[in-house]
Amino acid sequence: MTKSISLSDDVYTLLRSIRGKDESFSEVIRRLTSNKGRLMEIVDLYPELSEVSEFEESVKGLRKQIDEDLKA
């Protein structure tokens, strides 16, 4: 069964920009809302995070700190 939904122009543009070549909009939404999201998909949603390596290092550092705090 299919349903029609309304999207604002900016959301449509965003979904279109991160949609794979042979991916439907339903598949994009399913991928983005699954519990198995990937870091790169999140970065794609935020152009200001274009320096991926810096972002990744920041996330790794925070993760390391959280792990250390949990061990204490």
C-alpha cells in the first residue's frame, strides 16, 4: 500500500540530495530512520560538517571519554 505525504521544498531537496542513484524516497526515509544509521549519513544532513575528518576525530574523542567515564 502506498500513501501520499506532503514535504516542504527544502525537505524534498534534502532527501533528493542524499538519495542513492537507484533508491526510492521510501528507501531513503527507511535508511535514515533505522537504528543502523551511519555517521556519513548524518554528516550528509549537515553541510557545516564538511570537514568529516575533524568531525570523526571529535566523535572518537567524545566516545573515548565516555568509555573512560563509564569505567570509573
